[in-house]
Amino acid sequence: MEEFEEILIQHAKKYPLMTPQDCMKLLYQNTFGPEHAVSDPEQSLGRLIMEYEETEADENCELFTPIGNGLCRLELAKAKTLYSPEEVNDWFVSTANSSRGSLADFMHKIKVFRLNYKAYGYRFSEDETAEFMAKYRSQAYPPVHHSDIYREAYHPHYRVMYLNRWELHDAEKYLKDLI
């Protein structure tokens, strides 16, 4: 079993209301990281600051959710108890500027998903999947937002970045304090 399949299984358990659209978002992020989301770092920071203000801090929630390929979704509710928006944005932009994926890899993941999504634990129907995938294909497989169902159920507020990016930051900060 490939790593992305294990990630799909984990997400099916954690987010049982995921739709085919949410699965494509996950696979897209797993393949390409956040590269589609950053054209201007200052604008990115502005959006992040607004989202920080809208997100209630929660020191008890998980800091991140792995999405495979060395990437994670850094949960803003927890992150804002530990890091400034500027720090999070720096990690996000750095990841976006260094993340690389291929359309061939993405297409492979889509094919495997289509063949196995029921075995991964997803509850949506073949008709729902086929309808979404036909529309998605006709749009040339763009990045997508979470579905309304997902947003209403899970209230996602995160940034995609390399896993444990903040640990490197914390180690650097610790070393500077020693000097």
C-alpha cells in the first residue's frame, strides 16, 4: 500500500463526512503542497492574520494533521497559541516555494483512489464520485476548496507545510537563546 493510501484511510476515519471533492483536495495537497496558494507572501500574510483573528485558539487540539509526502496541515487553532502569524506564514511560503509535484503522480493517485475509495472507508456513492470526477476532469484538475459539508462539519483552518517545520524553528530559537 502506498503512503497516500494510508493517509486517505486515516482521513476517512478522522473526517467521515469527506466528499470526493475533499479527497481531491487532500490528494492535490499531498502531491503539490501549497504551491497554488502563494503568489504574494504579503497578501498571504494578510489572509493568515484575518484567519488567525477568526479562529478561536485551542491549546488542546492537535498541532498538525499529516497529509503525506512529508507535508502536514498545521492547525491554526493550536498554532496561534504557540507561533505568530508571521512565523506560520514564513513556513507556509517556504514550503510553497520548494514544493514540487507532477501531474503524472497526481493522476496516478486519482486512479488508485477511484479504484479503492470504498476499501479506504469512504461512504459516498459511485454516482457521486463519477459525477464529481467528470466535472473535475473537465476543469483540468484544478486545486479545489473543501466541500460545504466538510467546512460545516470540521471548520478547517490550517496551512499546508513541511511536517515539523516549526520544530526546526524552535531548535534555532533555543540555540540563539543559549548564545
